[in-house]
Amino acid sequence: MRQLTFIKKGRVEWLEVPEPQLTDSLQAIVRPFVAARRDGDCVPLFRSLTNLMNAGIALHVLDPLVTDVLGRKPFQGPFAFGHECIATVQAVGEDVHRVRVGDQVIVPWRSHVGSVSPAKTALPPGVQRAETRCSPLTDSALQWDLGEALLAINCWFLLPMRCCCRFQIAWNLYQ
Amino acid sequence: MLLPVPNSLEPISIASASDNIPDGYRTVAPHLQRWPGAPVLIVGGAARSIGLYAAGVAVAMGSSQVDYVDQDRERLEISESLGANPIQIPRGSIWLAKNHPAKAGRYLISVDASASADGVRFALRSLAPGGCCTGVGYYFFKNAKLPLAQMYFNTTTLHVGVSNPRSDLPDLLELIASRRFQPEKVTTLVASWEDAPQAFLQDTTKVVIHRPSAKL
């Protein structure tokens, strides 16, 4: 399939990438058919910020937490470009019951349920929802694929999978 | 968690429902539910569409006064089409730093969509006592200054953080379905899917791309 990819300031391209696969029973694969440029997308599109931001961090003008969210080289391409979409569900895992194949769905950029797999991982005592745990600081990747079909998207936790995995690891360590 | 699109809504009209529309909604809706009719100030800027969505929601929810401050003519015109009162300011943030109220403003609700410290300070200083300000931008600067004395004496609340769309979407979609709030007015360019690489590079408020939905 094709993936809309940010290359550098002023350059976005369609690139070929492997087809997504379901790897968990709580995942779904969706095919976006309406997508929007969110406001934050404009930041790297119209300015070369990587070196400027690193300089700002070195000079203590910018908060070093920026690199926890955006990586050591903020906005350095290439990366999958896209954040907002309406999509058609193409496949669902066996434990997904709220949406069915063929449904048209909104794909929120993040979940309001913080568990990757609530059935398998109990919330810590006193934690009803894990919004604070869904902080962008848990991973640098907040973009997902806007190609022919989306990467496998977890129905419970809509950040990209490597973020989910990292979150799951952190959760297990917490327990 | 995925959310089915209601049959009553055109998908293209809610293209930004994943983030920016609910991001605007959450800055004003909870406060207007608590304070019906409360006046709202929005400082527009880098968060191009979010401030406009906030303005549209505030008007739809019955705010008595929605003032939208920005330096961009396109966004000011959109704010007017949404029913807000556009206030044009000069380019650069100096105006925001020099024109804030000295003691208290007249808004119970303010929003910084400029993603600048000057914008946050202006939005904070424009609040009436007991007011609440929400900042939606990327705030990357270390040690940004806040008017803490004014905030203290006016019992001001500042909320800064990322949006949580899934929990707001049901109420928001209901508001859009009522047609009192029309988010499509914020969209300034609709392009075909194939043209995404060119369309997304247009320096305009909101770009939407689309293609036929899948036949399954």
C-alpha cells in the first residue's frame, strides 16, 4: 500500500510500504477515505525546525521534554504523515465488538481508555481511566499512516503500535 | 477507540473530528455548560483551526459575546461567518503584550490558540474574576512567564494540555447534527486523495482530502 510520508519542509510524498496485519485480537485495520491536515501538521511543513529546536534545547530556551515527545531530531523526516481521518473498517480482531467490517468510523488521535488490553491488564488501584498515562511523553510517535489502509490500529489505544507496546511494558512494570 | 460516524453527518464535514474539532470544543463547551451565556475570548494564531472551532462552538452554545482576535484575514473572515466578532491585530505578538487589561478583563472563558506565551498571557489577563483559560498550542519554551499575581487576585484557572477527543465526541457530534455549529465553514481547501502532497502544502487554514469510501 501507499503511505503519505513527510520527507522534509515543503515535501510530502506517497511511498510504498507493507500492508498492515492484525497482530492482536483487539485491533482493527481501517481504510481512511476523508483526511484533514491538523494544525500541528503545519509546524514541519512550513519551517525547517530540527536544527533550530535542537539549538534551542542546548541553549535552555526550549524545554528538553520536547525531545521526549518529538525525538532527538524533532520533525526530522521521513515519517508517516497524517493525524485526522474518517475511515472504513476493513478487518477487526476477534475481541472487537463495538465496530464491524464496513462501518464508517472516526479515528480519534488518542484513546480515552488507557489500557491496551483491559481484559488482561487490570487498572492500578484508584485509576479509573488512564488519561494521564496517555501522555505524548510516553512515545515520540503521534502520527499514523494515511495510506491505502491504516496500520493496524488498536481499538482500545489508538496511538501507533510501538507506542502501545511501550505503554504496555511500562504498565506491567508498574504492576 | 473507534467511533461510528452518525448517519446524519457527512464525513467530509467532520474530517477533523479526530483531533482539532473536539480540541476546540473542549476549550469552551464545559465552561458554557457551567456558565450559560458567558462571554468568550479566543486568541487565534498557530493553532489555525482549533481557535475557529472553539469560536463556532461558543456561538452555537449561546455565548453572549464571542470575540476572536487574530492577525490573519482569512481566519478572521471565517470567525465572522461562524457568528463571532472578529478583532484584527497587527502582525507579531507585541500587540498582545501591550494591550492586555491591567487588572481584569470581561471574559469568563478565554482560549489561547496562538501557541505563544504572549497569547496565553493575553488570554489570562483578559479574564474576569473566576474565569478559566485553556491553552491548546505547542508550548515548547522553557520557563514561560505567567501573570501569577493577577491570576491569584482574580482566582483564575489555567488549563493547558492535549485534547481527549473520544470522550467529547458524542456531545460534539450531537451539536454538529443540530446544525447550530457547522465545522465545514472552517475548511478552506478540499482536494482529491491523489493530490494530498500538493494540497497539504497550501498555506491555508484547513485542508481536507477525500476519495470514495471502500466498497466491502
